[in-house]
Amino acid sequence: MNWEDVWDVLKWVLAALAAGFIGQFGRSFALHVIRRRRATRSEQPSGPSPITPEAQLDRDRLEALAKIEKKRAKAEVKRIKKSGDRAPDA
């Protein structure tokens, strides 16, 4: 084996090491950039604030009550129509 063959092998080894180095630190750098962008985005208020769980529960309760009231009113109208009575004057 002569010096030229050793140099060719050494060049390929160095190229593979350089590619691995660039790949590893490029990945680390990309993850760092992603973390920084997420941190700056979370600091900036963007759009409406998210609904808290308590507010969501209150909203769900109100919607359920409205739905129940609507069903009651519909049942009352149906009962009145079925019995042939006139609707009570309010």
C-alpha cells in the first residue's frame, strides 16, 4: 500500500467525520432555533386568549340550560297543539 492509497482513504474518513460533525451540530442548531422561536411566540399575545377550563364549564352549563329550556318550550307547544287548546295569553 503506497502513500497515495492511504491519503485517499484518509480523505474519505475525514469527509465522513466532517459530514457527521456538520449533521450533528446542524441538528442541534436547528433545535435551538425552534426553541427560541417558540419562546418568543409564547411571550407575544396572539389573538384571543384561550378559554380557561372554568369558563368552558360555565359556557357548557349555559348551553345545556338553554337547550333544556328550548326543549321544554317545544314540548309545551306540542302539548297545546295536541290538546286543541289555545296557547295561554302572556
